Amino acid sequence: MRRRVAALAVVALVAVAGAEEKPAAAPRIRVEPESFDFGKAQPGKTLRKDFTIRNFGDAELVIEGVSTTCGCTAALSAQSRVEPGGRTALQVTFETRSYSGKVERQVLVRSNDPKTPLIQVRVSATVEPATRAR
């Protein structure tokens, strides 16, 4: 009988200990807006858009790097560390150069978010054909 009581006590302690475990604190990244369309644009223009990087997790978010898929696009994060509940600006510039038609590029943000270590932000524009002077 004592063995059975001891065994039940051990099972109860393990169940209570397991129920009290909390998930490890972790950052969670979100970029707002997730994408942006500049609409119609002329060739040879530089377009700018500010995005917001938010940390809705419960640990510090570390922005490990920001890159783009084309030299015509540049992005810069205002801060490399964002506290839980905090935010920072992500400044994106897109040069239309001599492109024509719909153009889409990506900005890649690498962070220490364990669920989303790489997030993509899309920017696009429809570059109208250059008009010639008569």
C-alpha cells in the first residue's frame, strides 16, 4: 500500500512540474505593411517607403541583417535591437531606373525569431514607358 501511495505521489509531482513549465521567452518579428505597391511610376525615379518592424514577442529581437534581391533596391533598419513590444523603422528605397512594366523586388530581414528567422517584404511598381519630347 505504501508503495502505491509513493508511486501516486511521484506521478502527481511530475504532472504538477510539467504543468508549471512555461515556454522559453522568444522574440516574434512582424513587418508592417507586409508589402507595398508604389503604383505607377516614371523611369529614373527613386521611390521611398518606411515600413515598421515590430517585436510582439517576450524577448529582445535582434535584427541580424537586411538585404535585397536587386541593386536597385536598398533597405536600412534604424535599430538592430528591438525590445519586447517595441518597434523600429525599416527604410526602403527603390530606383525605377530604365525598367518598364511591373517590377517587384524583395527585402529580406534576418532575425533571431526562432519561428520566422527570415521574413520577406515585397515592394513593386509599374514603371511607365518614358515619354519622348516632341
